[in-house]
Amino acid sequence: MAVAPGTTSKEGWSSRSAFILAAIGAAVGLGNIWRFPTLAGENGGGAFVLFYIGCVFLLGLPLVLSEIFIGRAGQTDAVGSIRKVARESRSSEKWSIFGGIGALAAFLIVSFYSVVAGWVLYYVGVMGADLLQAIVAGDPFRGALMGESQEAIQGRMGDLFANPMLLLGMHLVFMGATLFIVARGVSGGIEKAATILMPAFFVLLIGITIYGAVVGDIGEAAAFLFTPDWSLLTPQAMNEALGQALFSLSLGVAGLITYGSYIRENSGLGSTALTIAVADTSVALLSGLMIFPIVLAVGLDPAAGPTLVFQSLPFAFQTMPGGALIGFLFFVLILVAAVTSSISLLEVPTAWGIGELGWKRTTSSLIFGGGAFLIGIACLLGYNVWADVRPLSFWSIFAETDILDTIDGFTGKVMLPVGALLTALFIGWKADKNLLKVTTGLSSGSFAIFRFLIAWLCPLAVAIILVTGLFPGVLG
Ligand code: PHE
């Protein structure tokens, strides 16, 4: 059934808690378990972590509330929702452009997100096969990958990257699963996936954190993560913390506008936004407390960078009791988090196709999921046959980056901040205050704080991320 452009979407969450669970599922992803510990490690821990928490609550939270508000008030895809709020606020409908930028960003992000999730899937396979062998050998609680040297374990990632067919297979399976869920719709697909996967995710996260605390060095990990050495908080680190806060909360890609448009009742958007921000940040911190005790106990480098999770941890699991089992569960955990995020990414352009172009859900999800799959192929070929390709080589900040990192960098450094900046300006200066107050349901005091943050602090801080991201020279 084709829907006329701008028509209110007929789909919706079955309850408020279903929305919260799906939104937490969208926020909690590779950003929390892979990127946050990586960045915290690279930037020296404590000071970065505390600054990050400040960013989440002073900048991220008001933006989360703004996006949910637009969706709730608009009741259709991101572009249509912004247009509707703009009309009701007697401002220009041109503001809806940031819904379009968001949908395009989400489409680009899901293309490489699926490739990275494919690496996770590969490790689920490797660790799963190893666990199976351990069980067959009657020793299910042994360490992981027992026969392999540290070099061999760490070399697995290079072998994977050199193998385009393997990368392609994993990408295909992951994107296929994402597409399948999104094609089934809001309550039958996205909500169902979140209600099954998110509880499983939390059980695994808490279980593995307790395991890490028992067998690893939780004291040293907590000291690393929470003892600030402010001299390590460089402008570059602050910039990364701000950018990571946007990415982790899924801001700037209109994801929460889209999910917010499926909310039917009018109740406490403020507390909903707070729940999402608290949950997302808790998971990031718990991931740090899960990963660093294990990494530090084995004497590995917490600043290993993006390979921390894929190269350092599998080796750490070799030396740990029960490592084969925990290692397998660890990669399952990341995979689960990645699925609930990738469906939210694909949902943004899909909803746009339905709302603005009048496509059916299956058609729209197939077109955007298929398109993202193709772009993802270019990303994974960038690790082998197209290793020399530098798509934006003319642009100094991307001169050295391969295909995947270029799309990641362009969306993260340009599109997300632009989306977030326009959201903040629109809500802070253009949206009708009465509509905003009534729809968000904030008390007068909270509303005043919210208005200050969204009108002044957010635009300023996000503009700084944008400028320093594009012109790293200004940081000296
Ligand atoms: N927040 C997700 C993560 O942390 C990534 C994401 C970004 C998902 C934007 C949806 C929209 O992994």
C-alpha cells in the first residue's frame, strides 16, 4: 500500500517500554563496546571518560530529547516530521533538509557498520568452532584457541582482511539479517528484535563483567578508567569525546526522530530521553570495566587502538580459565548490540522512502539495504584489492584514509555534527515553545535548563567539533 507523502505513519510501538528498549538498542552498539574502550584507551582513560560523561549529559541529552520531540510531534519520517513541526512553528519548511542529511548519513553509516559487524560475526564463528572443539574434547572450560601462538591469533585479523570473499560473506549475512528485520516493520520486526535481544544483551554484559572482575584486574581497570590525569585531555581528545557522544547516542542521523515518530501516547519524553542517555553511558562504562581488567591482567596495551577487541582480547581469552566459553559469548554480545543498532540505521532511509516517496516498506528497505550492501562491498575491498584507493585524497584530512575510514570519517566529522547543529538551532530558536513544552512534558525548571542548553551550549560545542574536526590545524 503506497502512502501519500507526509501522511502520518500507521505503524507504531506497542508500548512506551517497547520504544525505550528499541531506542536503547539503537544507541548501544559497536560505538559502546568497540569504539568507546578504544578511544578511552588511546586517550589515557580517566580525564577522557569524565569529559565524555559531561558531553553526554550537557549536549547529548538535550539533543536526544529534541529528536524524540520532533518525531513525536511529526508522526512521520524525519523529513516530513521536521516539515510539520516547522509549519506548526511558522518557520521555513527548508529546515527539513537536516532530516534528509540524517537519512543519507544513516544510509552511509549502515554500509560500513555492516562490514565491521561482519568481522564480529567472523570471530563469533572462530570462537564458536573453538568452543565446540573444547566441548567435544571434554574440556569446555579451557582457554580459547589453545593450540595457537599469540602471533597466530593476532594474525587472524590480517588473514580475514586479505580475504574479500570471507569479508563479503559475513557482510552479506549481517546486512541480510538487518534487512529482514526492518522489512518486517516496526512492531513485528524492530520491536520484536529489541525485546528479545536487549535482555539477552544485558545478561551477557553483566555476566562477562563479573567474570572479568573475578579473573582479571578490576582495580587497575577502574583506576585507569576513572582516575583523571587532566594533562592528557588534549583538544584532540575533547574533540573525539564530543564526536563519540554524538555517535554513541545515535544523534545527527535522525534515528531518534524516526523512532520517536512511532510513539503514540504523550507521556514524559524527558524521562524517556534521560533513560536512554543513562543506559547508553552505563553500557559504555561497563564495557570498559569488562574489557580492561582482562586486557590489563594479561599485560596487554590498553592503547592498542581499533584492534584492541579483535586482536588483544582473543589472546587474553587464551590465558583465562573458561576463556573459550567467555570469548565466544563476548563476540555474541557485540553482535547482538550491532544488530539492534544497524536496524535503526536502515530504518531511517527506509521510513523516508515510505513517507516521502510513497514506497512500500519492503521495496524501500530492499532498495536502501541493497544500496548500502553495495557500498559496503567497496569498503571491504578497500582492505585488499582496492587497498590503495583514497576516495577523498584531494581533501587533506582524508588524504591517507581507505574507503571505509573515509565514509566513517566523512559521516562522523561532517554529517553528524552538521545534523546535530541544525537540530539544535531549529529546536533552540525556531520551534514553537508551547508545542515544545506541551509535547516534552518538562517541568518549568527543566524546560528552562533544556532551552538554555539546546539554544546556546549545543550549537556552540557542536560548531567547535565541526570546525576542529575539519581543520585539525586550529588545535595546534
Ligand atoms: N549508536 C550506535 C553505536 O553506538 C551507532 C549508531 C549511530 C546507530 C547512529 C544508529 C544511528 O554503535
